[in-house]
Amino acid sequence: MKTLFSRIWRRITPSIPIAVLLFLVVNDVRLARQGYNILELTKRPPSGSDPLENRMPGASVSGIIGGDPNRSPGPYALPLQLTIQSITNVNIGTSRTSLIVEILLRNSGTTTFYLPVSFEHSKAMATGNKGRRTFLFKVRFRSVGRPETTTVAVSTDGSQNDPKSFMGIPPGESVLVRFQAELSPIWDWIESGVREVETQAVLSEWTLEEDRYFIKAQSQEVRSQNVVRVSIQP
């Protein structure tokens, strides 16, 4: 138990307040006892550590302009089911609030699903790498009288050239994923007095070509089976 506690404690970003850290660690121990693997995505590399981290691939799908539409097949289905387990408000600085989102990701398919998990974008996306994929973890916000707003909270990459860039999820098995979502896309809502929003987790994936940084296919969205009402604490 001490080893598990220490491992979990070290990997969680130090910007999260101590009370939330304690809650997350206790929750991790509980989930570990239930047999779930835990993918911690709140601790991202410092911004600017990867020169290509903000580079966007070219595409001719879903309205992204740049190529021959005949090379881009329609959206494919991901064999995944998604449920929000918890959402926690976190104050990360003066007038800045974000959400810690925990989702349970289940492989509903018949073969192992290899989830991209790497933050080493340049390594995974190197030209010529086989099976390059980018996975997008998103949050969708709704409030009465406001336009539905979706933000990409975090993205991860994987390629067959780097086996460690994937986490295998066997059929019928689940993994608990934790990530941090900024509220900046709905900050105008909060400034105008909105204090409660409906929140839904959304997943999608890009498959990239091998000879150029270009999306050759993208998945259909996977939406969480539940919608959680969240009280915002600005």
C-alpha cells in the first residue's frame, strides 16, 4: 500500500491543491483495489518542451481543408464505451478554475484496443512511423441559453514504432482515465453569472498517413453515457 501511495502521489501534478490531491490519492487506492488500471493525464510536460506540440496536421475531413477528399474514408467507429466517474473543481491560480475529470473507458470490442498514451509528440509523430494515431479527450459544456461548447482537454499520441506509446485494453476490460480541463472556453459564461453547467466527456481519434503529417481518417465521437451537472467555483 505504501508503494502504491508513493507512486500515485509522485505522478500527480503539483499545481493541484493538497485537499484535492488527498482525495485523488484515496480514490486511486480504492480503484486499484477494484482492479482498474489508472491512466494519469493531468501531469503534462511543460508547455514548449516539444517544438511540435501545437502543430496541427493537414486534413480533408470534417471541414479541415488541405487535401484530396478521395483519400479520406468516412469516420470509423471506436469500440469504446465511456462513463464519467467524477468531476472536481480545482483552483489553479488567481481567477483560474479548471476541472479534474475522471472517466471509465471500457473496451466493448472483441480484440484488444491500443489506446495512444504518449505526450512525446515529436517521437510518436516522426515521419515514416507506422500506425500513427492521435487520441483526443474532450469536454462538452451546456447551459440554458448558451451555445453548446466543446474543448479538447488533452491529446495523446501513439505509433507502432514506439510500443510504450500505447496502453492495451483487453476486450471487456476498463481503464480509469484522469485529465484536467480548462474552463477558458466558457469563461464568458462564468463572468456573466453562470454557476452550473452540464458536462459530457467526449472522445475521438485521428489516424495519420505515414509519409506526411496528414489525417487520413478520423473516428466518430464517443460520448459519455452520462451527463454531469457541475457547480462552478470561480
